[in-house]
Amino acid sequence: MASNRIKGSASQTAAAYFAAWRKGDVSAMARLVYRAPADFVVRHRQLSDELHVESIQLTPGQLRSTGEGAAEVPFAGVRELSEFGAWPFDSTLRLGVRDRAWKVLWAPETLHPLLKDGGTLELGEIDASAAELVTSEGDRIPNDSYADAYLDPLKPEFEQANHGWALVSKVPGQPDRQLMTRAPEANVERTTLSRSVQAAAARALDGVEDSTIIVIRPSTGEILALADRLMDNYSAVRDVFPPGSVFKVITAAALLKGGLDPAAPVQCPGSYQIPFHRLFVNDGEVDRGPVTFADAFAHSCNTTFVEQATTRLTAEELRRTADEWGFGRPIATGIGGTCGTVPGTDDLDMLAADAIGQGEVVATPLCMAALAAAVQNGTWRSPRLLSKEQVRRIDGVPHGDVVMDEGIVAALRDMMTAVVDYGTASDAGLPEGVSGKTGTAQVEGETSHAWFIGYRDDLAFCVFVRHGGSGRSAAVPVAARFLNGL
């Protein structure tokens, strides 16, 4: 009669089943089930994946007999869900003798009671409301701030990481039931924009078509204002333009590095011809005669800069200086961005044109604002619109801060102060304490671009008016309106 003996016991089979379940060994569980459904393994794994189950605890109760060759074990379970934490449930493991062995009589409700009668359990995302980007103070971005073109594309960056969760029970023929919910966190992300500075920048651009103003805090690199009214899809952060005479800040830095003193006497004739090369003229062919290098900078003498650059500098030295002041470094703002380029050249005429910001030199308004900030602070910093952590996440690791040569920085500050005191930006309504540099960049067959970069205390800026005319007539008044409106 040995062949009629029953293999094992109900308690042994139950213990083996719970042990395999705890370990997540679904194949071993299936071997203990009488006629396990073909999708037994898949159903267990899918439920764990669907609900983001991190672990399961199982606590069996007392085995009880429910008749000849039948038993059951009530048990308590706790699933740890990554979105909700501990989620307890109670169920029953039914057992019976089949083919002379104790087997688990499995049904979907063994996995969870709510899976009875074709029920399903699903984890659904609750969409957060659109991310709101706010100022550094936590206020709403001012209306008509001319910053939307940068802020709107940023919002999805913060929506992805921010949704809530609902655990839903679905039973055919019954309304869905939410078992647990975790509401999305308030979807607010602070930018570096300052409410008052952004408002003043935007109002300074009202009525000025095709213009932009970028304001940076030199001590941190934070972008305090980014008001952009450039037309034809141009971007103040990504698109490059000839910088005209604002580039003389970099040419001056290269000449100072080469040993030219701000007090050194130089010539500022109305026109200057590079020997055997092309002729360059000052704006209006103004002849200032002998002046100091600082005065030539203040009055933006093209002829001085052409003569000094072509006799004292190589194209490589000019390019290297531009790279030191930001051109050679990646910019990581959180909204992308680039600086500009100073192509190498063997052509003396091209070197001369590059030295006064014409030629092949191009730069973004963002880069020129960062240049002004570096002069003010003595340290070049990658400008940023978001926290350092978010910038790293979106744009990658920004270039570290770079301390500039103290002697060159001190000389540039004095020269940029002279521009406002008695040079091309004097008597233009700028408040006390502003230092800067004007720029007018000629564009073949069109009106020139107008530039003005500068700083006052811990605030650096770049004003750019595309096809606006001269820096003094078009860009400086915008800067004056902005600074007086703070």
C-alpha cells in the first residue's frame, strides 16, 4: 500500500511556499502549486513591477484543516512600495492533496484579495500642475518680463521629476477605487532672477524693438535679469553677433598683459593705415592726436587700437586673452548658452578688424555680460539661471571660477570708469558709480548693432540693440533707464 502514501504534509508545503515567496523565487513557488497557470511567474513579477514593490514580509497564522485532504493557512503580508512605504494585506493560502502530494491550490486572491474576480491593482501617476518657475525670492516672475522664451521650455525639466502617485483597485463592472494617493509636491522651482531687477530690465526695454538686457551678479554668476526682445527667433544666450568696441575690453586686456601701461602715450589720429595694408578710421574721423592709452579706451579710438594691436599683438595672443575672459570656456546656465569665437588669422587686416570687434569676432550678449561681471569681481564665473545642482543636472558641470590677473583687472576698471566719466558714455543720464564700455558694430548693408556693457556695485549688465545704431545713442539710454529704475 506504500504507493497510496501522501508525500509530505500541509505544513511542510505551506512553509516551503512562504520561504520561496519571501526570497522571490517564483519558479520554486510554481512547482508547489497544483496546475499553476501558465502566466503564474509573469503575474507575480508584473504585480511587483507595476506596484514598485521593494520587499515583502509574510507572517503565516495557524494551519487549520478544512476537511479530508484539505487545509488552509491565513497569513498577514506587508509589501514595501517605493512610493507609499508599507502596504499591509491579509490573505489565505489554500492547500489540498492532489496526485498523492500536498499542493498549494492557488488563485489570484492568494497574491492579494483585491485580485479576486478579475480585479487588478495599478499604480498611476497623478500629474502635477505645470511647473511654476519663480524668482529667487519665491515671487511670481513679473508680467511682460520678456523672459518667457527661456522659462517656458524649462518647465518640462521640473515636471518629469515631479508627479504624485495613486494606487488603484480595478474590478470589472465596478468603479475604480483609489486605495492610496501621494499628492505631487508643489511644483515650484526658484530661478536666480530677482523680481525687482527683472522688472526694471523689462521696463527699460519697453518700446525698444529687437533688444535685450542681461544682468548678472558678479559675486555669484547668478543671472538676475534676462529680458530678451530680439526678433526673428534670435537668442541673447545662444546667438552670436559682432561685438564692436565692447570687445576692446579684451583687446585692452591683451595689450595690458603685453606691457602697455594705461598712462602710456599713444596716437589717436582720425584715420590710420597699417603699413602696406588697409585704412581704419575713427567714428566721424575724429582726430584726438596724442592721448594716453586709458583716454583712447574711454573715447573708443579705433585707430589707436588698430595700431597697438597690429604692432604689439599676434592673433594667437588676442585669441588666448579672449579665451581667458570666457570665450574658451563652456557656459552652463541651465538654459544652455555659448560665449563666442575669435578665429585665428595670419592676415594683419583681419587681426586689426578683430581687435576692434569687427572682423570675424562674434559674441553673445550673455558672454559680454559675463565679461563685465568678471571685470567688476576679478573672477570669471559661468553665468547661471538656476541653482548649481539643477544646472549640473540639465547642462552638465559648469566650468569652475577663474581668478583673473589683479593688475589687469584694476587697470580695466579704471578705464571703464573713464568711459562713463568723460568718454563715450559720459553725460548720458547714467547714475553715479557706473563703469562701462560702449560698442557700435557695423553690419554690411544694414544699420549697426548697438552695445553697452558695464557694472555698478555687485551688478553687471549687457545691453544689446540689434540694428539699433550707435552704442551711445541706442544702448546707453536703455542702461540708464534700467539702472535708474532699480
